[in-house]
Amino acid sequence: MPEPETRLKRRPLTLVRTFASFSPLLRLLVLTQLAFNIGFFAVLPFLAEHLGTAIGMAGWLVGLVLGLRTFSQQGLFVVGGALADRYGVRPVVLAGCVLRIAGFGWLGYARTTGTVVAAVLLIGFAAALFSPAVESEVARQAVCREKAGDGPRTHVLALFTVAGQAGAFLGPFIGALLLAVDFRAVCLAGAGVFVLVLAGHAWLLPQRIPGRARIRSRGGLRRLARNRGFLALCCAYGAYLLAYNQLYQLLPAEVERAAGSQAPLAWLFALSSLLVVTAQLPVTRWAADRLDLHRSMTTGLLLISAGFAIVAAARPAGWTGTVGLLPVAGYVVLLTLGQMLVAPAARAWVPDLAEDGRLGLYTGALSSVSGLIVLIGSAATGSLLDTTLPPAFPWLLLATITATATALLPHRPTAGAGAKPRS
């Protein structure tokens, strides 16, 4: 009789079949990611334009606010992850939902720099609570499935990414429709989504999850700080996240220049999301059969670098209209393909580098270090938009940073899920 993995490889990998094979808890967590991103992406793509026009912020300040949002979210993931390790997933997720509702409501009424910054920080900290709790449990469940012979862990993490991108696809369209009313309506709709998420998880999320022990001892941060392989992974992932963050900073400015408005922005976000929804699982399966985690992340970072290089090469021509949008469309496609390789591989790598019982802490730290990189990088990128440097320079700089990040990855190859270690 064939081994379980052999049988799995002979069957076509589909969204429905993969999702149906999950436990009820894992299905809930995947749907959680879908709902989170619907509410979040209904608001975020339109935030930079709102800050620049309705609030009147300078480019560097818009970049700083966006960086603060990312840092308060990604940078504080380590706090949410540590809390999930100590108190469990349920209370941390519910608290995060309450704060996200309050933050979106506040942002809808904020009109000064101080109130905008406060609302954005609250929105980010809310995600710093619930996201590492959910992500670490998904990673733990994925490893358990792999050990039980139910398929590579990257398949679970890939479907988790698909759910997030499906939410990122639906969110901007909902936000664009509500933007016809005003930005406040967009924020209140985002808050409404999280009201539903809060109610659903208060009802369905278990008080205690079997196999997840609560850690009460201290010293985890000190040992994490000495884990060179993990810190190297964090830095490389931070470069990827900085590149991804340009969907909300460099991309809107370039779309505005080429098209005269930001109307095409929602379609570019939709293109990215549709690519992930339709191609993530096949790409993950291809990578799992041929690449270890190191090579998967390297390939993804180089694809992202090529996307920035395309826009940098085309920008001096100053094309407008449909032709002017082609380079940014190429950038979105390559960024998305790179994301398909980088994100599942990075998440799959963390359990191999984490200390036993502290997967939440390490999952959070992965985002915290990368959040700090984004905070610094976003402010710097925003300031470049206000200078007299050639318009291609920010794109060329991001291409260089992303390509260089491949040298930061841990040098010891780690077998990808489904791939055999290479000698």
C-alpha cells in the first residue's frame, strides 16, 4: 500500500479538498484570516490618499504614519505572541478584535495628526494581539498534520495565505464602493466586520486547545536574541515586508501619476489577490517538490526585486495612460509571485528554529523585527518622494534592498515541506 504522502501527491491539490481535510479548529482559523483581511483591506488601500488630501499631511509624514501602523502591528507581534503562549489563543484574539473595532471607529472621526496617529497605533496593536495568536496556532497545527502524514506543512500555510489574499481581494472593492459616501463610512464598515468576527469567535473558539501548553517560565526573549539563524530569517523577512508595504506607498503615487487618479488601484489589488487565490497552492506544491525553504525564499526575493527593477527602468520614459500602468502591473505580478514563495516558506521555517513551547513568541518576533525595518524604511521611502532625486530612484533602491536580502538568510539549508534535504 502506498505511503500517505505518496497517495497525497497522486491526487490533485485543490482548495476545497485541502480545506475539507482540516480539523474544525484549523478551518475556523483559516476563515478567521479571511475575515480579518476583508475588514482590514476595506480601509488600508485608501488611507494614504485620505491622509494626504483630506488631512493635508506631507509625504514624509504619510510615510511615517504608515510605518507607525505597520510597526505598532508587526513590531508588537512579539507581545501578542508571548501573551498567546502564556494565556492561550482565545482571550488574546477576542481582546484584539475589541481594540480593532475601537481603532477603526476612531480613525473614521480623526481629523488631526495626533488623533490619526493614535487611531492608527490602536489599529496596529489590535492586530499585534490576534494575528500572532492565530498564526502560531495555524503553524503548530500544520506541523502536527505533517508529523501525522497528512501532507506538508506548507500546504496548510499556503491555504492560510490564500484566505488572507481572498480577504485582500474583497476588502478594497467594499472600501471603494463605500468611498463614494466618505472615508468615515469605509472605517465604520471595517469596524462592522470585526464586530462579526468578535461574535463568531466568542461563540466558536475553544477555551483550551488540546496540545497547546501554556508557558509560565521567563527567559524566552534572551534565548531568542541569541538565536542567530532565527534573527537572520527575521531580517530577510523584514526586507520582503518592506517591499510588500510599497503596495500602499510607492504604488498609489505611481498609479496617480500614470492614470491621473487612483481608480486603477483597486484593480491592481484585485490582480494580486486573484493570482494568490488561483496559483498559491500549485506554486507551493511546485516549490515543495523542488526547493528547500532557503531556496524558496531566495527565489521569491529575487522575483520581487525584478518587479521593482521593471518600474525603475520604465519610469524615466514618463509613460501615462494604459501604457504607463503596464510597468506597475508587472511589478504587482512579480511581487505576488515572490510573496507566494516567501510567505509560506518563512512561516514554515519558524517552528524549526523556535524554542519548544514558545512558537507564539517566535512567530511574533518574526513580525516584530520586520516591523521595525518597515518603520525605518517607510519613512525613508516617503521622504524620497518629496526630494528632487530621479523618480526611478526609490524603485531602484527597493530592488537593490530586496535582492541583497537573499544574503541574510540562514545558510544552513532546511528541507521544505515535501522536499528531500539535498546533500
